[in-house]
Amino acid sequence: MQEAVNTLMLICAALASLAFGVLVAYGICRAAFAKLRQHAGHLAAQRAQAQMVPPVSQPDSL
């Protein structure tokens, strides 16, 4: 009986360890994608601002 309880505890500990690892990986991915989304928004704002600036016209010297 004691051996069965030990085996069950070992299985539960292994599953808990796997679940914890999955949750940590999920949190890291969420944080990384949030950072990428912030960076992409910053780049989009820079590009939109750069397109608003009118081009400098060159005088015709012909």
C-alpha cells in the first residue's frame, strides 16, 4: 500500500512540475508577444509620421 501511495505522489509531482513549466513558458510567450506588439506599434507610428512629412521639392535648373 505504501508503495502505491509513493508511486501516486511521484506521478502527481511529475504532472505538477510539467504544469508549472507549461505555465511559465506561457507567461514568457505572452510577455514576449506583448513586447513585440508594442514595438510594432511604435514602428507603425514612426512610419505614419514619416509619410506625413511632405517631400522636399528640388528647383528646376534647366
